[in-house]
Amino acid sequence: MATKALAPVEREFAGWFATLSVGDDGTLRGLRHQGVIAAVAQADAAMIETWVRLAFKSKKSPSSAAIDAFRVPFGVDETFPTSGNARELQVLAAICLAQMMESSNWNAIAALAVTTASCQRARAPKLPMDLVSRAEATILEIAEIRRSRPDISRFISEAGREFDFAAANEKITTTPSFAGVEEALTEAAGIVRIAFDVLIDELNVAFGKLGEHIEMKDEELQMLWWLTGSHSVDLDCDFSVISADAQPLVLGTELAGLTEILPGPASVKGLLSRAGLKARKKLTLAEAVNAVPLDWAKTIAEEKEFSPVTTPLHFALARRLETGGHDDTWVGNWASVSEIPAAHDMSCLALGVQFYRERLLVTHA
């Protein structure tokens, strides 16, 4: 399935920045764009979490140290405020996420974090762009690109096949003796060596891409065996034996455990649907969390810290375990901290995808 092309961030930046009403100075706009590029170039998983919290205007705001670190790249403009520009930071954080999804090695992590923070639109940040839709499109695009069969010929240039012996011939012409022939052979050997070095480097890249493709196919094959067997690895039972309310978290976890190449295949929804998750049946997040066995929940969430912003379902599991896990006493506190209404419901399929993506963040970010 072809993805809908997104307008590049560079083309959209002026319009997004204009919503801040800080002036239409082209120089200022250029400096801010430079800051975005610099911020993305040095970002890591921790900074992605900072940007998501700022972009979604979460009550669980980043630490002052994290915010100060975010401000640093924008120091190219000496007039950049050191405080009092929360809205500008919110929009710039969103732009950084959009830029990272477009041009960084962290693009899959950034896109996953935006979608899990949205939690199927339970949270809807007020931004000049639809950041969540961009993230969904990015996940699909990355999945399709990474799982396309590589064209090996694209990685092999003509440079590795060309041998220009003109310089070697010149040595024989100018010095028609054994010494001249020796110099010519040495020159020719250097030319051949350089050409083969180029070819070897290109072949290594080509075989690396081919290896990645084979690894992806092996990964998808394991997913298909899991689906065909219809047997839960964690609970050691048939999928059908797992209660319908517990299936989204259990099956989402197991499918994520089979995923090493982010952001996973484009067919995740299809796989979870075939595994038994229904698109029509709806659950509140609390119902799904309360439905899983406590022993299973402990293997997932005990003695770990989870973000209430980018991993709200994991955070809910942890809160349930803290209260003993036998009632709903944890729900009110979780809803307040996570800023997701306790009554917010989602389809079983959507819950499965949500937890699948959260698991990828927890295990790979």
C-alpha cells in the first residue's frame, strides 16, 4: 500500500513558525530553523521524550535541565528567550519531532513516541500541524521502505569497474627499461587496489542491505508462525483461551517480542486482527489493564519506571501493581497523572496496536 507523501518540514516550517506571532523576520525564522536542525542532529531517546512532553503540553513536564538542554541549539540567536516562551518551545518541540521523523536515524522511535503519546487521539495537542497523522504516515512509510527488496545494482558504481592505466603506460613510454616497467607495474597495482577497495566497500553495503532484508523476512516468518500456531508463548495456552479483555495487552506484547526491526511491519493491525483482536469491541484502558493476570503484569511492569506520557498503558500496569492489583483504586491517580480520562475507551484492536508500540519503545529506545 503506497503512503501519502508528506510535504517536507523545510517547506512547512515558515507557516508553522508564523503561528507563533513573533514577527515575520526572515533572518529570525532562518535562525530558528538552524536551531531545529542542530537540535535534531544531537538528539537521543531522552530528548525525544522531552519534545513529546513539550509538544503535548503534558502536566508531567520535562525537568528544567532537559528544557535548558533543548534551548541550547537555539542559542545561535542571541535574542532567543531564556524563559517565558512556553508556546514557542511547544511548537519548536513539535517541529523537531517532525524533522526527526523525516531525516534522522531515530525516525522510527520519534514516530512511535508521538503515536503512543496520542493514545489513539485520547490526547490532542493544539499545534499548527497534525503531528499524530505525520507520525502514523511516517511509521507506514518506514515499514514499507525497510521491507522492500533492495536493488543491489543501486549500490554498485562504475568506479569499481574502471581501470585507467594511462599513468602506468606513460612510465613505460618515458622510461623504456626494466626500471620503467617496474614503476609501471607498481602504478598499475595501485590503480587495481584502489578500484577493488571501492568495489569491496560497495559490495559490503549491498550485502549489508541484503542481509537486513533477509533478517526482516525471517522476522516476519516468525510472526506468521506465531499467528498460525495461535498459541500464547507467555501464558502457554491457545489465543482463544485468553479472555477477550486481556488479549490486547498479551498479544500486543508477544508480537512486539518478535519485532527487532523498527517500527515493525506495515501489517501489524492485520496480524493482531487475525490473532483475534476485534475492531468493534471496545474497552476502557482500565478494563484492559485489570483483565491481564497479575503474574503476567509483574513480568512486564514490576520494578521499572515508565513514562505516563509515551507509555500510558505500561504506567497503568505499574500503578495497578502498586495497589495490589485487585480493584480499581489505581485508576483515579493514573487518569490524573496521565491526563487520559478514566472512561476513555478504544477498540481491542487499537489497544493491541497501542501496547505493541509501547513495548517497542520500552525495549528499543
